[in-house]
Amino acid sequence: MTDFSTLEAFTVEIADHVATVTIRRPPVNAQNRQFREEIVRIFDTLHDMAEVRAVVLTGDGRAFSAGADLRERPNLGNEAGAYPRHNRLVRAAFDAVMECEKPVIAAVNGAAIGAGCVLALCCDIIIASDNAFLSMTEVDVGLAGGVKHVRRHFGESDARLMIYTARRITGPELLRMNVASACVAPDALMPTAMGIAREIAGKVPLAVRAAKRSFTVTEELPLHEGYRYEQSQTVALSTTEDTREAQLAFAEKRKPSFTGR
């Protein structure tokens, strides 16, 4: 069993094929170098863990993540090469979530600001508490970033409104804008996210992973090429033991038993 006990900015719990990753960096779960190094380690590990089929990512306390820890930023300009190294690690932290083979559900429990907002947008499914909000505040501190991630989820007018004004987009607004799949009361947030994760975990693991790969690979492809790739995934899955087991269980009206092969 993988040992996550040495983590300082996160905790990881695994049960019923679902990993719950909780950000624990008080007071507002700000992201520093350690945070980013640990999140890369966590999601690279979960990527390879056969016993994990879905992941829920949430924050402890009143914030999901209030963004980058700005206390690190003044030091970046004092050393040649510091900014490229910093930016590479920032990208790696987000890429680790997006590239994890297992679907990741963001249970946004409070403020998700700047890099915290981007982290939520890197997840496959967003569930928001009705007292949560997303905000890109870069223009307030003389910076700019996150446009591509925001654009993936928001319509053009809403994306530009969000970036140019640094407004807080609340849970109910996120639901209205089709950014979040659900907006629920705070005490219903984790049960809702865990319910979705367990539902995903009950599906054919190889098929779910193939579906996530299709979302990732086809995002920038034309329709014809994207659909050709998806068809290749279906062909590959058709010969697996788990697909045969799923089809047999369906015909026999019983619960399937998957082996990951």
C-alpha cells in the first residue's frame, strides 16, 4: 500500500476504490512549492494505483484554495532561471491532475481563487457548495494568467467578464453558467461528490480510463479525427476481459466483477 503519511500539505484516504485528496495548508490552502511538489506526487501515484478508480479533491476549512502563496513571488526575480523553474512546476501541478487516468471530482467547499480556481477547473467534474466561489484575481495584483483554463469551462463573454473584473462567481452562478454539475448545501457537498465518485468506480475501469483519455486527446482535434480516435479506443476495449465480463453480467442481470484486464 502506498504511504501518503509524509505529506504536509495534503491528506489522502482510499476506500471503496475512491481516493479522497484533501488540501490541508491553513489558513487558506495557498499553493507554494511544497504544495505543488506534493500534488504532483499524489496524482502521479493515484494514476498508477489499480485499486483507485476515481478521485475527489477538496479543501479543508473555509477555502478550497486561495491561490498562489505570494510570499514566494518576490524571491523569483532575484535569481536567474528562477521564474522558468517556478512556471514549470506550476504547470506540472495542474497537468498531474488533468493527466491522471482516473476521473477527478472537485468538491469546491469555499474560495477557489487564482491558482485555486485553475486547480478546480483542471478536474473532470465540478461540484460546488452554495457558499463557494471561483475568482481569477490576477488583474488586481498586476498579473495575468489562467485564460486558457477559464475558457475551457466558461462561455466567451463570461470568461472575459471573469478575467477582466476579477469578480467572484458563486456556486449558484457556476451552476447557471454550466461550469458546475451541481451546487449543493455545504453539508451535502462531500456526500454528493463521493456518490458520483462511487458511481464512476462501479463502471468498467478500463473503459472509464479510455473515456478520460478521449476527452484529453480529442479536445483540440477536429470532429473527424477525434471520433476516429474514440473508435480506436472502442476496438481496443472490445477484446478485454472486463468488457466481456460487463456484457455478460448485464445479460445475466448480476453485478460484474472487474480485474483490470
